[in-house]
Amino acid sequence: MVEAVRCDMNEFNSFNWQMAMAQAQRPLDSWENRSYRMVLTAVRLYEKAQWRGRLARLAAWLGRRPYHLLDLAAVEQHCQIINRYHAGLQTVPLGQIQGSDGRSHDFDAAFHPCRRHSREPWLRVALDWLAGEALPPVGLIRVSGVYFVRNGHHRVSVARSMGQELIEAEVTVWQVAEVTVTSQVTVT
């Protein structure tokens, strides 16, 4: 658990802060200046999300509560799936997305990044969002009112960091015989 809250400054050293700050001093109408400002903003958002995640994981550890996302594989293992169907494009509240299909240890329960390998893809998504580019809908699976991310973990994480409440998603619904989706279903 100490590893989860340890601050490893090496992951922040790959970004050349001095160069970015020098570029940010250029005239405000410079395209390069705007792009460096976006990079700085994205990096700061990532660092903030990562620190919030570390604090949340520490609080969960101290309170002996789980902090990982729910695991869809555990739901499949414990429940009988009656039917699966595509429900189409929907707007989904981010607060209802509580699980993952195969990446439940890469993000915590609030979709803060937990692993170093998430940094670059997270920053790419954040830069696209900051530039105003349209992001594709995420892929979700709904099981008894709880959504699991199949495709778009970084998009969900960035959206939550940006304060969004809703996200566009292609939803597949799994109907199960009986299910109580709780943190007890997670695989550790």
C-alpha cells in the first residue's frame, strides 16, 4: 500500500518545465504559446487527478475500504447472464460508471489514474479536450444500473477531472438473473 501513495518525481521529470515556461512568455496571440499553455494545463490536471487519487486511496486504505473499480469479470463469474443487447448512443451520468472491463486496477473508484503507463494516453485525451476536439463516445456495459467501461477509460477519467457530469456512450446492456453489484464483487 505504501507504493500507492508514494510520490515518484521521476514521472514528472519527463516534461521540460523550463522550456514550456519560456514558451509561455511569448506574445498571447502566438499559436505556439497557446499550445504550450494547453500542455501545461493538461499536465497540471493530470498531476491534480493523480494526487487526488493518492489521497483517496490512502483514505480508503486507512478506512479499510476498497478503492478499485468494480471488475466486470467478477460480475460475469458470479451472475448468470440472460441476454445482451446493444442499447445505442446514450448520455450517461459519470457517477454511475463504477466499473471496468479488464482495467479495474489502472484507475481508482473515482477514475483517478493509478499507473504510470496511463500518463501519456491521459495527457493526449486531455489535450484533445482542451483544444475543443470532439472525442468519440466511450463504450459502456450496463448491468443492473451500474456501468462498466469497456472502451474509453482515459476519456472517462479526463471528463471527471474536467468536472463534467455527463458523457456520451455506446451502451450494451447485460440482463442478469440476479445481481447485487457491490465492492464485494471485485477481484483483488
